[in-house]
Amino acid sequence: MTKFLLYIALSLLFFLKTFSQSQDSIIVSKSLSNFNIYPAAIDTSIVDFNIHNPAQKQSVSNTFLGNLGQEAISNQLNLKLLQTDFFFLNPFNLYYPNDFFFFNTRKPFTLLNYTGGGNKEYSLGILHTQNVNKNLNIGFQYNLINSLGQYLRQTTKNFSINFFSAYSNHRYSLFAELKLIRINLHQSGGITNDAFVTDSSGWETAGMTVWLSDAFSKINTSTMFLSQEMKIGKANKTFVKDTIVVKSLKSKFSLIHNLDFSTNYRIYSEDNTDSTLYDVLFRYDKTKDSINLLKLNNFIGIKINNNSSNKFQLIAGFTNQFRKYFNSYFYYYATDTQFVSNGLKGQLNISKSEKFNICIQTEYTISGYYKDNVFGNLLLKKQLKTDTSFIYGNLSFKTITPDFLEQHCISNHFIRDENFTDKQITNLRTGYNNSKLKFNLEIDYYLLDNHVYFNSEMTALQEKSTFQAFMISLDKNFSKGKFHFNNTMFYQESGNQKALSLPKILLKHTIFWKFPVNFKVTGGYMDLISGIELRYNSNFYAMGYSPALGSFYNQEEKLLGNYPYIDLFINIKLKRSRFFFKMEHLNEGLLNPNYFLALHYPANIRVFKFGISWSFYD
């Protein structure tokens, strides 16, 4: 299936070129969020190009099973609290964030990425987009991760492909995306004895025994997203050079519609059920657990603008949510649950000037499973005297029903049938950003009530007491001539480490030298940077991972962390091509060998990796 979809993607790449526009233009990338379009950049920088793991791109520090494509959850407070609509996709949220990007370009644009390394690890990425005409853009993005892993039972075979399109004229706009995600993993349950790593006896990674010998998990997700807007009003015609007609519409009123449809399922299987790691509830010979979710969200509403500059914008409408869950164990036992929820949603955008913006969002569910769920958000952003700095503040409150699968699930190893009360999350965020000084400071404060988590017995619990958590993050980059020193630092506190375990300190430091190289004979130019990257988090009870549960869980068995991970890298940019060469975990064997990223899941030992990225504009 993976090879077939790759063949389709490459065939489309060559087929679509015949329908492209020939006019010259730079590519424009857009992000669709909160009913509006925002500029977004395609990353073609040489800095941090050596960071090829999608989870590490999203988060400075992660609780991670060790091999590219395996489950991961951020150790950063703000990211750790995020959840997807499908419970079993939560450990892959850093790989597949719920972002929507669209493009507008008069020349075809293609970006190819390839990385490789030890133990048959490689990843491949293809992005292609082009305008069929001035109004219509089409494209696709394909990503593949394939890795054997250094330890037993770490094999990953994951891929995603999404087809997207954007259409816009003076009256109507449409943004559409179809995304397929396929995740296939071998599961180990972790190594059976941490002393394989910590006693420095020279064990080969492939010789370290693991808990599970023939466990597998598979996740398939197919998503269709659509956002459309119809402007109401009279179109104006403008004649250019007496022959070309350009239509424009200064509309104060629009009809909008968003649709989000997905099918999701997870299968967990064991060819020989191992009762030493889990309790066995039904069959001792084999395990085959299956969960399916069908999701359909709709929003229909209106958008009101006070004038063409959009200094005042009001959005209001109705929401409808449909969910259908099917849970079976080896086809012997099955539950089929479905529900519908209806609500109201609104948003108000106010621009007092180009330098001061206010955004107010609200949502309330009036009926169904999510009845009385509330969301409110206030965002203030103020541009300071210079265009290079701004301050912002964000206050949000939400009451949400715990995920259905957090409360109800049956499998060969676990049964959940809970009736948790609604969770409440209050968040206050404020920050200051100065791009000229390469400085960013942010303070995040959370008040958590009825927080749900899995304990060390892998049982879902709800913390009835209210507790606080906060995070302070600081980014500051220094440069002097060819020398650069980039820094990202976090300080965090949790008022209840048993329910929400956090490391107090997270660090990412990159020291590098940038060398512009000129080729006098050819007149060519090349950028080269060479340096080291260090990542570190302080000691804390990092989460464990249960393959049968399909989730991370809290543990109080062992403190993990207080170990630096150092990479040595060289990045090169030559015209439209970028290359990296790096030695990952350079310090392995030089310090106390306590390099565990999750309970009983050690990090990879020292390994060489490389990558190439090549962009085309025709």
C-alpha cells in the first residue's frame, strides 16, 4: 500500500506539471485557522535543518519510545495537555499536528526531503503545489517514515498523504483537504531490565530482551476537511486597458460552512498473549482489540465585516457533532455507541488600528453528549513602537467532557466503564516578542479541575482537587560575526506531580559557526554551518507507555532525566538544495548511562544520520 501511494504521488507530480501556469511568481503559503487566512512560511532555512524528527521539531523535550515514528508526548506543559479527537492518535500528535496549509503560486513548486541513518532508518517527504489558473491551486504532500530501530521490536512503517486545493474569486472561496494517515508498529513493552543500559556491561542493543515478542499495533485515519465562504453583495467591474475585466466585491455579509469528517480505527494484536506484562481478561492464546471512530463536525454560520479593511468582523453560527464508536474484542464482544451534539459558536475580531488587535471566541454546546461544554477565549495583541516587537495576552476557559475512550473501552487486558465529570481548564498566557533582538518571553499559567490521567496500574483516574501548573519559556539567540548561539529554555511547575508530572527545566542550546563559501571560478555561493546541539531535561517521573492501552501513563517507579543529549552536525545550503550530516547522541558512553526517554525505553546509542532537501520552482 505504501509503495502504491508513493507511485500515485510521483505520477501526480509529473502529470500536474502539464496544467501549470507559466507566469513567474513567488510561492505564497497560507494557514487556515479560526475562519481566517494567515500568512505562513515554508521552512527552507539552513538553521536547525539537522532536526529531522517531526516530534523534536514541535517540542524541545519529549517522552519518547526511542525510534523514529514511535509514540511520543511532549514534556512541555502547553503541548502535553493537547488532545486529538481520536484517543489513540494522542501519542502521534507531534508527528501529525492538526494544521491546514494552502498555497497560491503561478509557478509549480516542489520540495523533496530525504533522511537516512543506521538500522535501515529513512524518511521521505514530497510537497508539490501549483496554480491551474489564477483562482485555483492544487497540490499534495506525502511523508513516509520507515525504521527498523536499534532495539528489538521497534520497527515503524508510517506514512501520510494529503491532497489539498484552494479556490478563490471575488465572490466564493473554497479550501479542501483529504488526508490519509497509516501507522504500523511493532510493540516491545520496553526492555525487561534497565541494567542492560545502566550497568555498562557492553550489551548489544539488539540483544536486550523485551517484554513482548509478537505484539503489533495499527492505526488508520482518513480525514476530509472543507471550508467555504460565499460573499453576498453586488460585484463591481473594472476595465483594464479597455479589454480586461476585473471583478471585485466589497461585501459586508458572507455565508460560511466548515465540514470535518474522519474515519479512525486502531487494532492491537498479540499472536501469543503474554500474561507477565498485563492481566488477561479473556483469551490467553491471542489478542485482537479493535476500536473504530466515525466523526462528523459541521459549522454553518454568517460573517459580517463593517468595511473592506475588516477592522470589525463578527462570525456566528451553529455547530453539529456526530460520533459513532465501535469497540470489539476478537469479534466475541462488541459495543456500538453513537451520539449527536448541537451548539452555538461565535467569534469577534476587532482591529483598533494596524497595531492593536482583539479576538474574542466563544462556543457552547446546548444538547447531546457534550451538553454544557463551554469554550471562551480572549486574545489581545499590541504592536509596539517598532514593527519588530509586540506584546500579547490570552485568557481562555473551557469545560469539556472527558474523551469517550478515556471512560469506556474493552480489550483483552483492560476494561473501562467510568462516568467522569466534566473537566475545566483555565489558561492565562502572556508574552513579549522582539524579532530584531531575536528574543521571546512567554508565561503560561493553568488552573486544572477534574483532570483525567492513567496511573501506574494503567487505570483511568480523575483528580477531584483543583491544582495549578505554569511554564515560563525564553528564547534568545546571540550572534557575533560567524559565531551563533541559539537558546530555548523552559521552567515549569506542577501543583500535582502525581496527576501531571513535569520536569522543572527543559533546555535546548545550539552553538554553531556559519561560513559563507564563495567559488571564485564559477561565481557560485554556498552556506555552511557546523556546530553542536544540546537537549536536556531535569529529573522527573517520565511517563511509561502501554502498547495494549495505546497510551502513556503516569508512574512513580523511577526518576528519569538529568542527562544531556549532544549532537554534532554540519548543514550546507547550495542554491535550492540543503544537506545535513550529524552524529546523534555523540556523548553516549562518556557519561553515566541513564539515557531513558520513557520508563524502560532507552534512547538510541550513537548513530550517524544524513539528509537532503531540494526545492524546484518549475
